[in-house]
Amino acid sequence: MTALPITRLSMREAVSRRLVVVGLAISAAFLVLFALGFGALYSRVATEDDLTELAFAASMITVLGLYIVRFLAALLAIFLSSSAVATEIDSGVLHAVLARPLSRTSWLGQRWLAFVLVTVGYVSLMTVAVIAIANGIAEYAPLDPWRAIVVIALELAVLLSLGLLTSTTWSAVTSGVVTFSLFGVAWLAGIIELIGDQLRNETMQLIGIGTSLVMPSDALWRGASFYLQSPSVLVATRAAGGGNPFAGSAPPTTSLIAWSVAYATCLLAIAAWRLRRRDI
């Protein structure tokens, strides 16, 4: 880490921000509410003798909780990245930092790495905590939570790259609004694609697929959520031909992963190019 001074300083800056501290407090409160809510809802379902219904209820509640965790992590990524460049330029900090023998590309890359470590660390801890609560109450065991965390980490990398790119172009507020809007559009397109799958509507399916190419965040979440469900629920969902607005029923494809990696890399490269050309 000593070879990456900007990464170290950026991580320290990120975790010391007041909004991040408030976010951690909210996350702790969420875990308490999730445990209480999960226990109350599951105890009502547990009065039934249908084991399939029990497994489905545990899976739905857990995935919904993890969906909220992913949403909070996405907000953290957008918050950190959307002000990462614009605020530093406006305050004059970046001009002072770049007076040292440090290229703009290296500075931006180290900031990106710091934010990836912070957001992935957050989502990893929260995911483990939610699954531990679900396991303690209902003995819930997802398919492969570690693969899910890796895919969610890729989604966060995409959001961070996009946020840094918009931050090199607009003010912090505008950058945050644009990045969050694209994140929301991707979610809406995912719902449209899900409905299209149920109705066998090719136009709606193409809208969802096309949007996932422009902004793959929701497609990555749906792929990650496949690993967060129990095997029995996945089998039952596929047999019924149903869909879940908060989760996917298939793992992420190799092409989606490859496209998302290339997408995040290209956005970061464009952000570095714009920063090199920008008058500071």
C-alpha cells in the first residue's frame, strides 16, 4: 500500500466522511431491522408444514435484504465517485497534488482502486452479515455467496468508472444525478425485460438487453442474485417458469462478465483521457 499513496489517502478520506459514517450507522440499523423482520415473518410461515414454502419464504426475504445491501453499496459508489474529481479541482487540492511527480492517470487510477476497496469491503461485510442472520434464523444456505460478491464487485467497479467519467465532465451534483439516473434506467429496463420474458414479448426483451449493454449494472445484479438463492428455490422457480423482480434465475453469462470488465475499463480510460486534457 505504501507504493500507492493516493489509494491509501483516498481510503482514509472515504471512511472518514460524515455521510459515510452516517451510512454505516444506517447499515447497522438495517441489520437489526432485518433480523427482527426476518424472525417475525419466518415464524409466521414456519407454522405451516410445507417445507418448499418455508424455503421459498427464507429465500425471498434474504434476497430482498441483499438487494437493499446492493442498493446501499451502489449509492456509496456513486457518492464517492461523482465528487472524486470535480470537488478536488474546485477546491484546488488536485492542482497541489499534481505538483508532485504524479501523473493524472496514476492519481485517477489510485482513487478508483481506493473506492473499489471501500465499496467491495462494505458489500462483503454486509452480505456476510445478512446471510449469517438468515442462516441463524432459518438455516438458510445460498448457492455460492462468494461468487455473488465477486459479481457485485464488478457492478460496483462499473458504477465507479462511470462516476469518475462524469466527474471529469460535470460538477459533483450533476455527475451524481447522471450516474444515479443511468443506474435507475438500468433497473427499469431489467423489470421490462423480466415482464417481456413472462409475456414472450420480443420487443420488451430487446429493450432490456439493449439497455444492459449501455448500462450493465442491473444485469450483473441479477446474475449475482442467482448465487444468493437456495438450490431448491432455483429448481422450483425454473419449474414454475416464474420470475422475481429482485433476483435472477440464471447465472451471469461469460459474455456479460467480459463486456462488463471491458465496459468499466473503457470508461476509466476515457475518464483518464479527459482528465489529462482538462485545464486545472
